[in-house]
Amino acid sequence: MNLTQISVGNKVRITDLAAVNRLVRRRLIDLGIMEGTLVQIKKTLPFGGPYTIEACGQRIAIRKKEAAHIRVEAA
């Protein structure tokens, strides 16, 4: 499943970032978000807006288009 299929408040583990844009993937890794990282969906905005996720004690927002390429599994 991908990150866009997860409900707000649920925690998941990232399993694959290979399909994510190279620059976005590099930025996520720089922030400590990589395969094996636990993330929690904090907020989603309507009409295709960004997803706010919390990982490694920080909150970041990513575009829905990019979140759709992040593969996850239940934690």
C-alpha cells in the first residue's frame, strides 16, 4: 500500500522510496526519513493538498503526488 491509503493518526513503516522523485527522495533521506522509518500521518488537506507526516520527532509536509509513491506497511 502507499502513504495516501493511510488514515490520519495511523503509524506505518516506510518500505520503499524507489519510485519517489530523486530530489524528493534525497530530501527525505537528509531529514532521516528512509526505508524502515516509522511515520505517522498527522493531517491531510482536501482537494489533493499536502500530507503532514511526523517522523524522527519532526513534522514535514509532502505533496500528495509524492506521497502516492511512498510504499508503507502497518507498524
